[in-house]
Amino acid sequence: MNEDIAIKIADLTKSFGSNTAVNHFTLDIRRGELFGLVGPDGAGKTTMMRMLTSIMLPTSGEAWVAGHSIIKDSAALKEKIGYMAQRFGLYEDLTVMENLIFYADLFGVPTRERPGRFERLLGFSNLTPFKTRLAGRLSGGMKQKLGLACALVHTPEILFLDEPTNGVDPVSRRDFWKILYDLLRDGITIFVSTAYLDEAERCTRIGLMHKGRLLIHDQPQTVKKSLGMPMFQLWTSQSRQAADEIIHLDGVRRVSTYGDSLHIAVERKEVMESVSQILNAQGFEVKGEREILPSLEDVFISMVQ
Ligand SMILES: Nc1ncnc2c1ncn2[C@@H]1O[C@H](COP(=O)(O)OP(=O)(O)OP(=O)(O)O)[C@@H](O)[C@H]1O
């Protein structure tokens, strides 16, 4: 396998009875990428993570992680990866330090290497003052960082994070992403799943997943440009009613409300003139409009409609 490729996914499929959770998924992820698998609940992200971490076998297809087959080389593969499952995989009745020791035992981290490594992991996660606190008594953000520290205890090459910031406050989310960038600078490859599109923007590359299928994969900016039609933001009174008024106009492809404004995808820029005319004629006050780059949400919605 090409040395540059950290993860190679070839036609991977997983079915549960008649439900196909991951459907003929093919993708290469290079070393040093921060790849975001993005999709709504039930898209198949967790199933994908479980297969790539060799916890669950595929129905068909194959994948290689750090050069090891997920089907044939499970043990070797697990030594090369760190995995933080949803809810962080912690033992709540163990202390912070005991959780680290548990994972160090699990991965056979040599005793002589532990003091230095624990100190570093506790340091970057700001958990040094809480070494003796029970994991169950940590805040959500602290649990998340401890989960990450445990996933890194054996210095993996590739880190898998399944919706790591779910239910975590915004400040902790921001701190967490700072840590991920530090890890990336150290050369680790990161595969993260998220349902948050603002987080997807922070990845070097993303894949949009829907109903088990990979719809598109590229850099976030390129994905946004892929919408292939002009997008406008328009501020008006009663934006919801205004949206109903223009959605059926010729040349209007999509309308969604964003607070007190509308995002309108049109076939041609000129269509916006008739949009403004109709809104004014119907008594809506058009307060302003500007052309914008579509958001990832705009692209995602247009692809799944
Ligand atoms: N062990 C299982 N047995 C049966 N069906 C399953 C199993 N695991 C997942 N599924 C189904 O597969 C589909 C994809 O689920 P999956 O958990 O992978 O999605 P997800 O994108 O990670 O969403 P979530 O964030 O809700 O976990 C869903 O329809 C789910 O019900």
C-alpha cells in the first residue's frame, strides 16, 4: 500500500438485516489529514468508525488502516490507532489517573515509559490538578479531554474520534479543537465524525455521508463551491412567510431561513430581481441582499433533497 495513505477504504458495506448502514463506501485518507466524516444521526458514521477500528466486521468490501487489513490484521491495527467512542469510553468509578493506567495496561505501555507519558497527557488536557478525581465527577469538557488522553496513551499513528464534542459546551469544544490541531502538527492522522457543520469547516477535508453513502469528499471550501449555483442572503420582514412566497418562483432552486434572513439558491443571478419585485409587491420589506458563498449546510441539504 502507498506509504502516504493512512486509511484506504474499498467498497465497504455493512448491513443489519435489510438496513444498509454503510453502502459501498470508497475513500483514501492521506497521512497527516484531519478528515471529517459529516452527516446527520443515523447516516452510518458510527458503523463506519467501528469497522475501521476493527471492532465490527464489514458485510463486504475491505479497508486498510495504517497498512493493516480491518478483517485480517485486527490486533496489529489496534496497536496503531487510538479510538474515542461516543461518551468517551471512560470508567466513571475510576479516577482520572486510574483510567489512564487502565488504558496503559490494555495497550501494554511499558511501565518505565508511563510517568513521562501520563505527565504529558495530563498536561495537554489540563487535568493535572484533577488526577485523583473520579471520572464520573468531571465536567463534560473534562471527560472529553480525559477520553482523548486515554485514546492517546499508546501514542497511536491514527486517531479515530466518534462525535467527540457531542453535548460539550462551546468553550470546551473550542479548546478540544485546539488540541486536535496540536496533534496534527505532531504528525498524527485524525478521522473525526461529527453532525456539526461548523466543526466540519475546521477539517482539512470532509466527506458528506447520508444514508450510508458518501455523497462528496473534498476540502470544505471546495465542497461549498460545488453547489454550482449562485447563493444570496436576503434580509426581509417575516422571513418565513417570505420564503413561502418565493420558493415556487421560476429559477429559484432552494430557500431556507437563517434567523432574520433567507438563503436563496438561484439558477442565475438575474432571478434575484424578480425575487425582490415579488416580495415588495406582496408587502414584504426587503432590507438588503448580498451574494454569499454557500454554507456546508446549504450544500448538504441540496444534495440530500
Ligand atoms: N448493531 C446494530 N444493529 C442494527 N442496526 C444498527 C446497528 N448499529 C447501527 N444500526 C443502524 O445503522 C444505521 C446507521 O447507524 P449509525 O449509528 O452508524 O449512524 P450514525 O451516523 O453514527 O448516527 P448516530 O450519531 O445516531 O450514532 C441506523 O439506521 C442504525 O439504526
